[in-house]
Amino acid sequence: QVQLAESGGGLVQAGGSLRLSCAASGSIFSINGMGWYRQAPGKQRELAAVINNAGSTNYADSVKGRFTISRDNAKNTWTVYLQMNNLKPEDTAVYYCTAASGVASSWGQGTQVTVSS
């Protein structure tokens, strides 16, 4: 089983930046990818960015060019970061870290990101 600990959310003005972190613990050897999803009020949870164990990344069109997902490359660790630049009010959401292990997924508790106009 994988446990996820998120940090880094907060309140920022439009055009500002935030960095989210997510550290995995437990059965990290089983992880083949991690990422961030987000859920705005009244909307479905959607993909923001993901990275796999080969370092390949995928982004939602709405965040391309503004968000960057990266991974701590230290051996036997899985910590991912989401650098969010040029934030917009529409980026306001709860951001959830997720880890994929075979057919199972683990989720963090979520961290609030609020962007004021």
C-alpha cells in the first residue's frame, strides 16, 4: 500500500506561482507513475499533470506551458513536484496527488489552491 503526503497549497494572486510537493511512502517499489489531479467546486476531478517512472510527462491542455511536473530522482524514493506559474483564477481547485501501482491507485487528502483575481 502507498501513502501520500501533500504540501504547498495556498492563496496567491493571479500571475503568481506555487509549488506543490507529494511524498510517497510504503510500497513505493510498486509505483509506476504519479501525478496531480484537481477538482474545482461543482466540477469533476480532472488531470493536471502526470509523470511515469521513465520520466515521461503528460499535461492537461489548460496548464501546458505554465505547470511543470518533476520527480525527485533519489534512489528508492518517489517525490513529485508541481511547479505552477502564471496562475489564473480558473486554476482554483483542490489538488490531489495520486500514485499508480499496477491496477491500483492511491490518493492524497488534497491541498487547496486559491488564485485571486
